[in-house]
Amino acid sequence: MKSYFPFQWHITDACDQRCRHCYIYSSHTQKKIDSMTYDEMEQTFYNCLDFCEMNDRLPYFYLTGGDPILHPDFWKLLKLLKSRGIPFTIMGNPFHLTDAVCHRLKAYGCEKYQLSLDGLKPLHDWFRKKGSYDSTLEKIPVLKKAGIRTVIMTTVSKTNLPDIPSIIDRVVEAGADVFAFSRYVPSGGNLDASMTGEEYRALLAECDIKFKTYEMAGCSTYFNKKDHLWTLYEYETGAFTIPKDAKKGMIYDGCNCGNCHMTILPTGDVYACRRVAESKVGNALEDRLADLWMTSFEAYRSYEKFSKCASCRLLAFCRGCPAVSKGTCGSFYGPDPQCWADEASGLFQ
């Protein structure tokens, strides 16, 4: 069976939250709310299908925004996806998820719905808006009843670091199907981005124990170790070993920027990664995506340019988060500020 190729597709900037760490609003550069017309969405859709045909892949869409459900042609787009039997995940807000809406989403082919939880109630509602915390947890069973898997994503910064273990407890209690976290990318918001590598490693160690405890107890929540620094942590603990047959020069895992996903914005702009500032590589309404993949995307595949990772034995499996590097030091290939590996680790050649 062919492998899926994921497109993170922002169909609108419209949103009924103003999250303090959102890369759309927190940078203070948003001049207006952009949304694709239906004709533009249809053009983009077929451009994605052409890309997959050229690369022998199957399309998978992560529809987001803003909140995609606020787009006036949202349901019309879902009808188009269903007509081609293409599965998708929604990354949105909880506020419009009634029983009827969730069952309708499922009927159109929605497999997963991703919601965010960025702290316990006081902090999460400060991040997003009042009532968001309760609404997020309340909508997990509503989605599950409709047959849609629920994903809870947390954005970690020093601001909410102490809340993370308790967030895991709340997510498990609510019955979420998947939990994951990624790190805050400095983008102009007023979050504390000064978390050190040692502080982040301590968080991973605490979460690892908590994950294993829940798993041993038969917990149904899947803990997705999304951040690639988990690879470094598990290398140190022995949970990950470099395969003996790994070939030099091959990339096996780690950051997917430039090698197995792309982002499309409401303007049609194509980004190597939405979290990487200034990573525009073209425009889906003007360029053939299959051509961009063979040209502009190459700028994000120069693995020998990573200032720290290039000499690390885990280069082919980790590379940290270049988006965090870009947001912190201004370089995609700069050192990940939360990577704690040093010369004493024995990883550097």
C-alpha cells in the first residue's frame, strides 16, 4: 500500500480565540483575516492530488486555520474530500462541536480532531480565552461518541512547564485517545522562552515515568512522543539504539521539514513548515507543488549545515526542532536551545 503524504492546510485565519503563542496573531504582523475562496480550495486540492500522483503517495489532509469550521465553505470542501475517499484530521477549537456537528464530521470522513490544552484551567484560559479549558475537556466524549479519535496537543514553554504533568492526568481522566506536546516557537507572544535543556530533559524524564505508569495500568490514551528530543532522551536511557545497518548519509527519522510534509496557508503560500518563520517556498495557486518539492524545498535538506547536529551521531534520527532554533537564534540550522547534549555525551564525532 502507498504511504500517505500529509498536507497541513490552513483554509482560513478566522478564529474565535486569540492565543498568546499563536504564530498567526501573536507576532503582531497580521494585517487582515485571510481565507481561501472555494475555487481556490478546489485548485489547491487538485494540486495536492497531482503532487501525490507524481510521488506515488496518498494524500492526507490536516485541515486547520484559524478554526476551519468557521470557513463558509467548510462543509463543501469536506464533500469534495469525501467524493475522492480522502481521510482527514481537523485541528480546531471546541466551541462549535455539538453532537450533530461531530456526527456530520464523521460522515464526511473525519478520523481525528485535535484540540489544545496548554495548562490547568487558570493558565489555559489565560493562554486562549475564558471557558476554553472546560469546553475542551467537555468535547472529548462528544467527539468519541461520534466515532472520531481525539488528540490533545500541548505547547510547552517555561510559562506552563509546572502544569504539564497535571495536564497529562486531566487528559487521561477525560479519555482522550492521543496526547502529545511540542515546544513553543518564539513568535512575538509574551511567553517565557527561556527554558533550558536541563529543565526540558527533567520534564521528559518526569513524563516518561508518568506515561509508563499509565500504560502499565492499561490506560487507553496513546502517548505520542512527538518532540524529536525524545530520541536523545531515549538514546541516553537505552530505549533507543542506532540500528547497526543504518547507512551513512540516510535520514531515517527526526524533523520532517523538507522531507515528508508541507503547509499551505489561506493565501496559497506554501511553507516548508508553518512553525518555521520565513519558510515560504512557493504558492499553491501559482506553482505546481510537485515542482516546488524538487526545487525550493531543497533549501531545507542540507543536513550538513546543522551547526550542532551535523557532528552528532543522532543526526539521521533527531535534529531537534529547527523551528525553535529559527525562532530563538534566527537560523533554521542553528542549535536547538533545549538540546542538552554536550561533548561529554559521547555523541559528537
